[in-house]
Amino acid sequence: MKIEDMIAANRADCSGCEACANICPKNCISMKRDAEGFAYPKIDHEVCIKCGRCEKVCPALNFKPTIPAELPEVFVTIHPDAKVRRHSSSGGTFTALSEIILNSGGIIFGAGFNENWHVVHTSAENLDELENLRGSKYVQSQIGYVYKRVKVELENGRQVLFSGTPCQCAGLKSFLVKDYDNLLTVDIICHGTPSPFIWENYIDYRAGGHDIARVNFRSKRFGWTNNHIEITFYDCGYYANGTNQDLYQYNFLHGIIERPSCHTCKFKFPNCKSDVTIGDAWGVQNFSPKFFDNRGTSLVIVHTAKGKNFLSKAKLAGQRVSFDVLPAHNPCFITPSIPDNRRQDFFRDLKNFPHLPIAVMQKYFHQNPNKVVPSGRNLKVEATQKFDAILRQFAKRREKNILFITPILNGNVINNFVGKILRDFKGSGGYIFQLQGGGKFILVDAFHPIIRLSGEMKLNSLRDLIENFHVTNIFVDRQINLSDGLKNFLENRNLPVKSFEVHK
Ligand SMILES: Cc1cc2nc3c(=O)[nH]c(=O)nc-3n(C[C@H](O)[C@H](O)[C@H](O)COP(=O)(O)OP(=O)(O)OC[C@H]3O[C@@H](n4cnc5c(N)ncnc54)[C@H](O)[C@@H]3O)c2cc1C
Ligand code: SF4
Ligand code: SF4
Ligand code: SF4
């Protein structure tokens, strides 16, 4: 299939990663904005030599789902320099990773502002230049020919850090074809990227003819958890407003103005292609309170050995946390954000009144300016379902998935017991079903407990566990008497029951 046919069939397939425009040997692909203000490739057929390279490079056309070898390690981190954290959206992890590359004479690529406050991918070769790449810009960044520049730097043997959205990292990886030891790729947990046309009109409107000195989408003046957009002027102070009170942020966070591909995003976990993913450690005060001071904490997900090596060298304080903080607090890592049901109307209005984008934004903003972001709840339910599906996939690949049925165990006993299982059954997936005390499942991966699910102590739920998680061996504590129904069920499944004792 050709890229133009793919886009004609479903615009949401194209993330606008620009890999096709970068690979074209005739430079005959230009990125043209549609009526919503998002860029899509347009081929000049007079110049095209039909080499097919644009089709081969497109990460959407060639999309194959990834099955991870194991669940990635997750950390909370903070940069020790208070100024760095003040200027970063989360815990300053992007800066800490960049510092390693810059110290070795390397170069950083990421999203920055140009002289008109439009968002573009650009580079930094020292800490002063890095300032422009620091901080989230909630707009789709224009890649331009940055992938080509990355390749030149890599071929020259320079250390390179490329940062961007997961679809941009996928675009770069696809463009480069081979792996480079001197490349570190860092993507972000991505809610989605709004229309550049909307942003550019918004920032002109806010400036009102005054010169802007700084734009900060995530000012921490009132704390990281209470962040707000802040635009500072050379001659007239600053504009600041909370996410639900600001015209632009409202439309963004309500899922009204993001790119269509963001709502069916192909590059969520486990399909991200980066070495490391960084995001906000929302909820850290509950699961890792030592790293909460309301000045910003990062969540870091490590996908490769290279990513782990860089993280271990980075100037960061932090600790490992469970993978299950992700579906609970940051579902966008796993599930695309849900479009608001007014999205279509918004862009229909914009198409009819392309010269009045601010009026269109105001129309939707005034419908309910103070409403709390509504999609979070649905998002969490969907993320939890997807997370369960990932765990099932993960469990399925293990040759042995062992189920232990035990009496209720207290914290110490369970820790010792889990430790013993991990030693004796290394490489197996394991589940502990505590048959008294409300029927708790504890799922154990090769190294550490990753999730606790509470379930009903019914035959049905045990049956579901055995079927869905592909249990292959069952051990039952001698203190437990299984019902005849359960024994029959297990016999029919050809699962002989072995006995053991937790308390010897
Ligand atoms: C559009 C967008 C949506 C996001 N959604 C979420 C979310 O739902 N949940 C969550 O936990 N975190 C989200 N993040 C990530 C978060 O806001 C921080 O960017 C991230 O945690 C890094 O913070 P830091 O303190 O390490 O470094 P910072 O210095 O704050 O991070 C800067 C990094 O972000 C990259 N970046 C900034 N803007 C863009 C852009 N427009 N396109 C591509 N790359 C960009 C830069 O290249 C750089 O690598 C999002 C970021 C963006 C840009
Ligand atoms: S087929 Fe080749 S020349 Fe034509 S647009 Fe695609 S990459 Fe360019
Ligand atoms: S390579 Fe990227 S920009 Fe080009 S068609 Fe594919 S998804 Fe769209
Ligand atoms: S949500 Fe997906 S498609 Fe949208 S910008 Fe992020 S990675 Fe790209």
C-alpha cells in the first residue's frame, strides 16, 4: 500500500512522524497542513521516481506489535539541582540524561521553540542551548529534516540523544534501519499532541503584539501538582492560568484538539521503540513518598540495556517502583487518550471559520470552562483492561505458570515464601492464591511481585485465573481441602495437584 492510499483510507493511521519526507531521495515529499492544522505528507508526482522507499520506512504501514521479553523496570527519579527541576516539567530526567551525552562532546535533539514560538525539532550542543529543549510543549513538533541530521552525526561517531514522542522515536528508528551504539532514544509518556495551527493562533492572540520572553506550559510556581501555563513578556509581566481555566490547555486536556492518530496511537507500551520513556510520577506521594516534594518527580521506564546503563550513570536520585503504578496513575503510557465527543464539531466549526480559530476555541471553552478533565476515569478502566491483557500475553509465553494455593499468609511469611518460589522456580510465572481471607491473587514475575489483584474466592474466579493465565502446574498447601468440584475441574484440565507446606 502507498502512504497516500493509507492516509486516504484512514487519516488516523498517519502520526505525522515525517520519516517518509526524510527518506525520499528526490525530496519530493512535503508536509502540508490539513484543515485541522496537522501536517500530512504530499508527494510531488512529477518528481517522484516510484522507488517505494517512503512505503518501506513508514512505521504505520509496517506496524508489527511488539511482545516484550519481560516487563520493563520502572523508577521514580529527581535531578539534584533545584534550578534544573524548576525549569523541567517533571523531575529533570531529560536534563540528567542529556548531561551525560553533552559531557562526552555529543549532541541532543528534541522539541524547542523557534523565534515565533512555534514548536520544532532542533538541537543543543551545550547546557545553554539545552534550555530551549527543556520543558514540555503541548503541540505537535515539526521534525523537518532532523532525522537526516541525526544520521550524519551518528555516522561521524558522535554521541547522540534523540528525544520526542513515541511516534517520532519510531519514525527515527525506522529511518535509520540499523541500530547505532552511539544513539540514545528517549520518548515521553504521551497524552497526544494538539494542532500546531491552533497553538500558533493562540500564542499570537495571547501576545497581543507584545514581545514574549518565555513560554512555560508547566510552571511550578504554585507546585508541580498545581501546574499552569505561564507566558512571560519583556514589557508587561506575565500571563498565568490553570489548566482548566486556560483556553488552550482546556481544549488540549479535554481531547478536543489532538491529532487523530493520538486517539488510536500505535506506539503505546509495549510498542514504543525508545531506550527510555520519561513522564510524570503522578501519585508518587502515595507509592514513593520519599521522592515527593511538589517540585516535580519523573517516572522513568527502561526498555533496553543501553537505557539502563545511561540511567545508572545519570546524576539522579531515585528508586525502583512497581510496574503497576503505570495503569493506576499514568494510563497514557498504555492506552490512547479518548477524544472528546465535541472534537468533530470543533473542527467542523474551524473548517467553516478558518480565520476565527480563537472564537472557535472560546465557543468550546465557554461551554464548561471549570469542568474537571473528564476522560481520566474511562482512560483508567481501559488502561487496566489493556494492562491485564499485556500481563496475560506475558504469562502465556512462560513455559511454566505455577499456581500455589495457600492459606492466608501474613506479610513476612509471604515475602519469605515468594523469595523461595523465585529461587526454586526461576524463569516461571507464578501466582499465589490465598484461599482464605477473601481470595487474593498475587501474581509474581521472575523477580518481584508485580501486581495484586483482589478476586472473589469462587470456583469461577480460580477457573478464570487458570485459563486466562495459562496455569500449567498447581501446588496446594496440605492445610487446604479442595472441594470435589474444584478437583474435578482440575482433573478435567489434566492438571495434577501437587502438595506442599508453607509452614514447615
Ligand atoms: C505532548 C506531550 C504530552 C505528554 N503527556 C504526558 C502524559 O500524559 N503523562 C505523563 O506522565 N507525561 C506526559 N508528558 C511528558 C512530561 O510532560 C515531561 O515532558 C516528561 O516527563 C519529561 O520531563 P523532564 O522533567 O524529564 O524533562 P523536560 O525538560 O521537562 O522534558 C523535555 C523533553 O520533552 C520533549 N518534548 C517537549 N515537548 C515536546 C513535543 N511537543 N514533542 C516531542 N517531544 C517534546 C523534549 O524533546 C525533551 O526531551 C507529555 C509531554 C508532551 C510533550
Ligand atoms: S516513491 Fe520514492 S521518490 Fe517517490 S515519494 Fe516515495 S520515496 Fe520519494
Ligand atoms: S512515515 Fe510518518 S508521516 Fe509519513 S505517512 Fe507514515 S506515519 Fe505519516
Ligand atoms: S499519542 Fe501517539 S500518535 Fe499522538 S503524538 Fe503521541 S506517540 Fe504520536
